[in-house]
Amino acid sequence: MKALWVCASLGFVLVNWVHGLERWNVSNGSLVSNPLLVGLTLIQSAAAQGAVCLDGSLPGYHLHPGYGSGANSWLVNLEGGGWCGDVSSCVFRKTNRRGSSNYMEKEIPFTGILSDKREENPDFYNWNRVKVRYCDGASFTGEGHNRAAGLFFRGQRIYVAAMQELMLRGMRNADQALLAGCSAGGSLPYNTAMNSEHYFQEARESSVLQMRACSSTRRTLRSFFGDIVNLQHSARSLPTSCTSRMDAISCFFPQNVLPNIQTPLFILNTAYDVWQLQQSLARKQLIRKGVGQNVGGITCFATPIRSTFCKDSGMKCLII
């Protein structure tokens, strides 16, 4: 078998990242008329592996079987939904679908690259299409437990449990597979690009499409990601090829993992990623006041209604 492993992910999207409204993979059925509704499947074997959501409930996924020419092709889409970097925000997630399968929708619409309509999704409409739900708050990297708060940081185990179940459901016979993600779900493919061959033993060709937004020299995101890595003990799940030469927080950023990935990469991101422009380029106090700030030659105007506008003839990415 000759398999093609394609890993695609969006770092951040032009929407409210907390609610995870990812237009290309779905949560809002109103964007498409009569979307396919796919039921939630809980991973029953996950409990024995300690692969549970923040509240200890079972993780889950939605699967719509492929057929015809796509019967042996798989698209696994990792849900996004922001992160939690402190105990209180993680505890809050236990009360909603971002931290507990008890609150997850029993059915969700499959639209965008998950659609079953050929006219909407000509490349993948008849593939086996999967959406893995996100309920760990650390981009599927957590590996710890806070007993006092009753929090389970088991994102990495959830990913492994999901992949193992999908292998049993036919993915082991895949001729080609695409690993996709959006927002927080878009960070995992970087960290798994070096070990996913475990699931696709005979893969010979691979390509990765990853969206990642611009960052400024200010360390706003580094501080936030540092809280996540430290709270959820994510260092254990990050590539050792990176953590052996850099600190774990740095290895949470894809650009520091990329040099060690042998898989060919195709990197793409919108130059006007609203959320990340706000977080990386515009100071919070300026966002509240709705005034401009010049960062690295880019003038940003952040308004109280959470819209950021940057003026720059070249709009170049600033890498952390």
C-alpha cells in the first residue's frame, strides 16, 4: 500500500477563537443549507487509558464513512477552541463542551471539507471524514492531573486513543490520509508530524499544510503558552528533538519544531488574522481604548469591538 499523509491545519481563524466557529470545518449549520448531521461517538476504551476530558468524561468524535473512490481515504479533523492556562479557566471548561463530553452536541453538521456534497467539497466528499472533539484545553498535548481541582490534563492520550480507535474502524487500510485542524486543533499536527508514521507505517509521500499567524517581538503569546505548558505538563508530549535543545515553551511554537520534521511542508496563513493581531501586535490597553500602535513598522488600530486593522504595504510576518 502506498499511502499519502497530508497534514493540514489553521493556526488561528478570523473569528472568535473561544467559540471555535471554524467556517471551513463546521460548527454552524446555518452557513450551509441542509448540512449532513453526524452523530457523536464516545471512545469507550479511552477510560482504561486515562484518556479523558478535563472533567474526566470520555472523549469523542464524529465519523461519516467514505465510499466509492474515497473508501480507503481518510480525513481526520481536530477541533479547535482556544486554550486554558490557569486552573480557574480550565475548571470553567468543565461546564461546557470545551472540557466535557457531557455538554457536546449529540450531532453536528459536516460542512466545508467535511461536507458530503460534491459541489461543496469536491476533493473529500466521499472520504471517511472524522472530527475529533476538543476537550483538553491544550491542543491535545496535556499529560497531567490536578487532583485538588478535579482536572485531567490528558490531551495527548485523547489523541492516541482516537487514532487507535480509527485504526480499528478501517484507517489502518488507508491509501491516503489527511490530518487537519483549526485554531487550537491546528497546533497538534506540528507535534505529531514526526511520529504519525506509527499509524501510517507504509507512508511514502507526505506533505503538510499549516497556517500560522504573524507574531511580534512582544512575548504576550509566549507568556500565555507558557502557562498552558506548565499547568498541563505539555512538555512530556512535545517532540524530544525540540525539547532536547530548547525549553518546552519554545517548543509549543511550531516554528521551533519545523526544522526537525522530515515531512515536506507547505505553510500558509492570512496576513490579517484578527485574533492573533490583537494578541501579538496590539497591546491590550490600546485595544480597550481603540487607538493605534506602531509595531515593527506596522500600524495597528484596535477597536473596542475586537476588530484590528493594520496598515502596511508589505505586511510581513514577525516571528517570535
